Amino acid sequence: MDYKKVGVDIEAGKKAVFNIIPLVKSTYTKGAIDSLGLFGSLFSIGELNYKNPVLVSGTDGVGTKLKIAFAADKHDTIGIDLVAMSVNDIACMGAKPLFFLDYISTSGLNPNIMKKIVSGIACGCKTAKCSLLGGEMAEMPSFYQDGEYDIAGFAVGIVEKNDIINGSDIKDGDKIIGVASSGLHSNGYSLARRIIFDEMGFNIDTPLLKTGKTVKEALLEPTIIYSELIQKLKGNFKIKGIAHITGGGLRENIVRILPADIVAEIDKHSWKIPELFMLLKENGGLNEDEFYKVFNAGIGMALIVDGSIKNEVVTFINETKYMDLTMFNAQEIGSIICPKKTSKDAEVILV
């Protein structure tokens, strides 16, 4: 009896680590200290010239979007989603991401698949301009089904204390700007899979006619990383509040940044909902409340700004390139209103 006979291949683990070292080092930014192989990861903030720095952290996973990656045998973009989910969250506080660490657990280590996963993570880190400092690979036979894995990670960012974005100065008359998503991002996949595979009877290669993509292409579209866009916006405009539209949709995420007694009114007719979402809504028989609660409906980020600068902000976003492509698409989607004095908590309504 030995470890390999029960499903843990130490040599495969060594090969997987060897394969990813160049990918990890290619992400290093100012402040990163090469500490691969040690018991902790090192990053120096002393040379970043912050006066009163605050560290902001966020952690997340990818959820059942992984099931699509398994079915499609495509593993090179799921890491982008992993980075995006954390760096987009901390960007809502105005934080610039500094570094990222990942955790990958699998039924059995396949060095080639591990390299593809980490290549996606490295790509995400480069897009977010943060360092991939390290991580952990765990081989757990009999815990996962053969060929399956789970990934999680966390990001740490930095912001001047006086520049933290927390929504405290949001007021009546402010405008809500929606920045388009690239698709489902990493939320709602348990429901989406049920609708597409069980209710509609599609398989991973079925064309989704109105989208121009197959099922796997549409559902594996990587999450957009907005953190660099937020940093550019901060340098040019006063951004009062930012909400990353993840689980809970527009209503449950925007309300998190509103002061008490403030109402955000979203005009759900102000943007064209992408065909993928309409396909899910119609074939799943989803009512409006459920639809907007589960899916982002085509809005990946919501920004709140003073009404006087809304047009400038929208133009700036639409002229900003993402990964060398003009991909950002923004428009006004709602307003902040202050109702008569009431004891009600903050609220988001869709009209």
C-alpha cells in the first residue's frame, strides 16, 4: 500500500507545480516578493506611496459554472472567472487589487488541466494588474467525482482611507449607470443548467440560435474584470457608490450600498436584455421577481454618480478599452429618489 494506490500522486503534484511557476511569476507587479515554495506569500506595500492605506479583501468561488467546464472539457477560462469574482467585489470599495491567491481541489491531479486552470487565473490577474502570489492544490480522491475539481480564491487590494467608496454621500437626484456584463458571469448556473439541459433538452454543443453561440460558448463566456475600469473612473470622476451585480441581482446588490431611507429606482426598459437571459426567462417560466433576483440581466456593475456628470461618465466608460477591445458598454439605468420621511430601510425598485 502507498499513497498513489489510494489515488494521491505526489509526482503529478510536483509536475503540476513545476508547470505553473512561469505563469505565476509572469503576473508579478510592484511590491510582489518571490516567495514560491515558502509557507506564506509576501507582498510589500511600503513602496506603494500610500499615506493612510487600508487593505480590502474579498473571497469567492465560481460555483456550478464548473459543471459546464467539465462537460465541455474546457478549463482555460474558468480561472478568469475566479479572479473576477473577488477583484470586482473589492473594486466596489474603490480598492486597487494587489495580489491574489487560489485554492484548487481535485479528485486527481492532471498536470495539463491544472496548467490550463492556472493560465486562466494568471490571465485574470494580469487583466486586474495584480500579482498571483501563490495558492494550494489538494488531491482528494473519492471526495470529488473523477475528473472534477473545485476552485476558490481571495484578493487583497488597497485604498486610501479617505477614498473608500461606501455610498454614504448618495443623495436624491443621483443617477445609476449600468455597465454591461458579458453573460451570466458566475451566478445562476444551477438554474440555468436545469433550464437548458433538463427543460430544453439541449446538450453542450447545441447552438443557441439568437445568441450566435453554442451552449458551451455562451455559458463559459468569462466574467468581465471591472477593477481597472474603476481605477480609471476614480481618477477622473467622483463615484459615490458601486455595486457588483452577482447573486441576488440588481435589487439585492444595489441596496447594499444605499444609505437608509434612500430608494434606487431602476428602469428595466432602459437597456436591452441579452438574448441568453431572455431564453432562460422564457423557457424556465420565470416570473419577473425570480428572474431579476437570480440573474444579472445584462448588467455586471452599477455605478452611482451625481446627475450632473452622468453623460461624461457614460462616454468615458464606452471609450475605455478592455483587454485591447472596446468592450465596455454603459448607459443610465435609473435614479436615486428620496421619499418622504419614513422608517423604511433602503430599497431598490424596478419599474
